[in-house]
Amino acid sequence: MRSLPEYWAVPLAIASSFTLGSALTLPQPVQAQTSPPAPTFRYAQGEDVDLAEIIAEWRGYYADVPIYLCVCQDDTCDQTEQWPYREYTRYQTSVALGPTNGQAAEASGTNCFDIADGSRPDAPRSFSAAQVEESEGAASPPDDQPETPTADGMTTAPPVAASDIPTATVVSDGAAVRLDWPSGASNEVAVTGNNWSVSVLDALDCPSLSLVEQKTMQAQRVVGEPVVDSTTGNVAVPVLLDSCIETDQSAVFVLDANEGGGYALYRAQLPGDRVLVDLAAPSFPNEFTSYPFSTISDMRYWDGSLLVRQGSASGAESIVIFRPAQTPAGFYAGCAVVTQNEGASVLCPDD
């Protein structure tokens, strides 16, 4: 089995987008030599192909195989020996179809996660590798089918057990987070207090319905569920700052807590259009400043990275990646639009 067939990976600029779901338009079947070549072939020849066409091509072969978003973590991620025969640089993103190809991409220096549920190639979700029924004249599927996971591979590996890793639960209608420790200790951290504030750049001021250059905003309540990094015990908490005219302004706080009730509070800093996105050190006035997140729908940790899924009222969605750094909040490492719709252009910083 070849590790990465011709059809199964394509680079993606960090700020570019791709479309999933019903909005996809399937490319015309390749029937003969006079028919247009497949999108993946065109891309491999250097053409700037819409990624929606490539995803549609893959779904034309396999409807349920995971598609992985992969972020280059090395200075150079070398895929010159396999399609599309090029190198990626640090924090450039790519996509791969199927666990085998996701693992191959990771072997070249990237970290990959399933766009659908955040699972990793070495612990994929359950899926069907059955081929989509081919119509007359349809293109032949790739030579190598994606590997079907074994029973062991269908479950995510359990978190690392440690005496200082708490569980986190939202209590008091989102006004607090309760931390329960393996020792039996339990404590609550109030969220709706003055400590949970962030200085928001280009904020929407709801009373005046106008944009302001900077505004200090307080957490109104926790939205969704906190997530715990199983390797460090850090707790990421998504909060709503304000909401008006169908626009949510949100933030992500990260707790470095201990079972005695003490904690340090950090803010995940999301760059924006007016911040030069230097991925090594995004420029902010101070550590209390961030551009706002939109509606946060899901968060998770993997390999120490925090993934934040956010979206607009229209249904557009992006995933923002924060890599480990000197503080528990990590540092911004990339963003990709995973569902295209109205408002998608503002869901990722202007890289």
C-alpha cells in the first residue's frame, strides 16, 4: 500500500477556506481523455484549484472517510516524495483523506485532526470505507483505499491519569466552574467576576451598535463545556462576553489551578486584521488583549494543542489552533474555515 495516493492530500493556506456538506458541487465525471482532468491532478500540475472541488472529488469515491486538517509543525514538512510533490513551511496547513494518509502526513512533520470531530489519525472515529456507487463513465477511484480502522483504533486513547488532573463542570447556570480532583477535593471558580475580563480590540459596542477601537469586557457566562488538557491539567473555558444584532463576542480563558482553590488566569489571544500575524509572536499591547471570538461551538485538546471551533449566525465555521507556549494559554498557530457561508471571511485572522 502506498502511503499517500495521488488523490489524497492538498496544501491549504492558513487563511484560505474550504467548503463541506451540501454546498459542495461534484466535479464532472472523467469519462475520456477529452474530459476535464480531476481536480487533484490539476492541482498537482500547479493549477490553483478550489478546494471544494477536491473535497467533492474525494467524497465521490468515499462518502464517510475522515478528512484531516494537518498543520505543519516543523520548519519544513517534506512531501516531495509523494503527491503533491512539494514542501510545506511551518504553520501551513494541508488536508489528508483517511487515517493511513493522515499518519503519513504526520510523519512528514504535521499534526492532523479530523475536521468532523477532532479525532486524530492514530485514533480515528468509526467510519465506512465503502465506495460510493459509481455512475457510468465515472472516474476510477484511487488505487489505495483508505485503511479501515481496527476495533482498537475506533476509540480515543484515555487521558493520562495524574493526581493533579481535575475534571471541570459548569455550575450555577454558567456563572462558575467546579473543579473535582482525584483526591476528592472540589472547589468552584467564579466566572462572572471582575477577574474574568479581557480588553477586546475592534469590539462591537452593543449599546451604541458601533465598532470601538478597544473595550474592556467581562465574562457573562460560560458557553459550552470547559475542556481539560490531560497532560498539564490546564482548563480552557469558553465564555460569552456580549451578544447583539446576531453577533456573539466570546473569549477563551485558561485556568492553571490547584486543588487548594488557587488559580492563575490566562487569555487565549486571537489575532485580527489590525495585528500583524507573526505566528512566532503575534503583536498585542499586553497579555490581557485579544480580538473577539465569534460563537464558540466546541473546544478540545490534543497533543497539548487547543482547538477552538467558532462560527457565525449564518452557519460558517472555522477552527483556530493554539499551540503550547510559555503560558497555559498557548500561542496562535493557525486557522482554517471548515464550513463556508456568509461571514466566513472574518472567522480567521488576516494572515
